[in-house]
Amino acid sequence: MHTTVFIRRLRGEPGQPRLAVKDLIAVAGVPTTAGSRLVASMAAVATRDAACIAGARLAGATIVGKTNLVELAFGTDGVNPWFGTPLNPLDARLVPGGSSSGSAVAVATGEADVAYGTDTGGSIRIPSACCGTAGLKTTHGRISTEGVWPLAPSLDTVGPMALSVGGLVTGMCWLEPGFVVGERSFRRLGRLRLGSGAATSAPGVDPGVEAAIDALLRAGGFEVTEVVLPGWEAAWRAGIYLLEAEAARSNRHLLGDLDQLDPAVAARLKRGAAASGSSLTGVLDHQRRWRAELDGLLAYVDALVLPTLVGFPPSFETAGHFPFTFTTGPVNLAGLPALALPVPAARLPASLQLVGPANSEEALLATGSLLESVAASLS
């Protein structure tokens, strides 16, 4: 199997902190391929960095390469037929997750101290969960996406990925110079369980994942309240519709060359191009109501806790039937920040997702640091 973590390696300065950048984000002096053979054939060398690179440059970080991804960032299994698929460091038989597959593998294997990814429906959190690393989806609009290849602008975010919470803090300090982790961590957590009491078509969650998360929360001494969000599945489906429609609009210049794209990506673009205006209006109304519903719940608890994935990372053979975004996509629809963190389990780590109110990254990372310490004591 041809495997590629970096689409393009760059020469870094030895001894400096190392940053890997998803090849959706412009870096001066190299083209942006968006993981696409078609885009690569047309791409010009970037004349300037994306806005989100500026803080890392000021901090003296060295960019070690542009990382691989699912073509156009439009997929979640991490597979790329043009540049190869990064090997999952936990088990090569399992998918690395996407779309930021190369960024997750780069930090998991020590190729970089921090990586930047993008997250539109889960593309930072999903590969972090698959590879046993940490990832932070930022509040929509908090980090500039200027110079980032768009997928669905009303959902797109940029965020850090790292082996640990400490690396995420470093990444946030680069993405937002002056960022400081909060002194207060979240203590009142709303434990959200999906697939129970919801529509029968909703995916269930692996009991081993749920048990691992519950054990960590108990060991951490958190105040945990069981909460219910019956609209989760509807929000998931609305988010998929919005994402596909906006992706077709963002990539409309490629619609005449769908035969040169990964067939799975081409099929998603076709669906998005067929989206109707009246249906989109309904989805946008749904998005506003969903945001209000989550804001109301987060006035009652500090943060929500749920799995990052409904199960452990799937194999290549079974990934086509795995609902990767079921636990992540509704968070993007609401525009909220979320932390993915590995949790000790039997053979593979599970992944906990901590969702906070808008612009609560400081408290999310403070809580993540505490959870990470508790997880280390359980390992």
C-alpha cells in the first residue's frame, strides 16, 4: 500500500518547534493541492501564507511539510487515491480518519510537534480519534480561514492537532497570539448518550467506548448530569445537506471534471449541486434553532461530553458503513468548539469529545489537561 503523510516535505530549521500544515492551507512558496490530482495540475505557487500561519512564523516555528488529506477535504475515512493513504499508527489495518489524515499521523508518529487541520464536519476530531491523538475544533469564525481552500464556509474551521493537550495549547498560541489557557476548568458536565431514545435509524454507540468515557469521568470526580438532545439525528442530517450544498458551490469550477476526482468525492459534489434553494432555506432555519437549543443546554451545564466516534476506528473494509460524523457534525452545525481526547480502553484508545459554549477554548483546554492527567493514571 502506497502511504504518504506529507504531500510535500519542506526543509525546517533544526531545533525549532515543528509544524505540519494540511495541504488545504496556503504556505508561501509552495502550491496548495487540496489533496487533489486535478487541483495540483492547475495550482500556482502560493505568494503568501494563509492568515492562520502568521502566529507560527512569529513564534519561530518551522513548517516541516504540507500534509495529506481526503481529496478536497470532502470525506472522513482518510483515504486518498492520488497521493496515498497515511498509515494509522495504532493499526495499519484501520483507517486513519479524515479529512485531516496526514496531520493526525504526523503528530502521532513524531514527525511534527503540532499540526494544523480543518474541521467542517469532524475533520480534526475524527482522525484524532482514529489515531489516538488530541484535536481541537475551534469556534466557527474565531480563527481566520483566509487563504484556506473552502469546503463549506458556514461550517469551516481551522484548529490544532497534537499528541497531547500541551501541543494543542501551543497550537492555539500560534493560531491566536496571546492565547492563554483558562484558570478555571469545566466541572458540571452534561453526559450525552446517542442512539438511545432517539429515532430507530440513529447509530448506536459501542458500549466499550461509553464505558471508557464513564470510567474517566468517575475517576476525575466531575459533577455529571445525564442530558438528552432528541434533535441530534435531525441536526446531523441537516448538517450533511448544508455541507454538501456549500461544497458544490465552493468547488463549482471542478464540476465539469468530476471524472478526474475520487468517485466518492465526485458523488458528494453531484448531490450537493442538486440541492434546492427551498430545502437550503429550511436547513438554515434548522441551524438557527439548533444553535439556540445547544446554547440553552450549555447555560445549564458547563460542557457536553460524548464520544468522538460511535465506535473504535473501523477497518478499510468496513469504513464505508461507519457513520463517522454522527457524533461530530451537529457540533459544526452549531458552530461550537470541541476537544477530542484519547481515553484508555481495552485494545485501542476510545476518544472523548468535550463540547463547550462558543469561544470557550480556554476552558476546554484547561479541562482537557485535567482529563489527560486522569487518563494517564488509569493507563
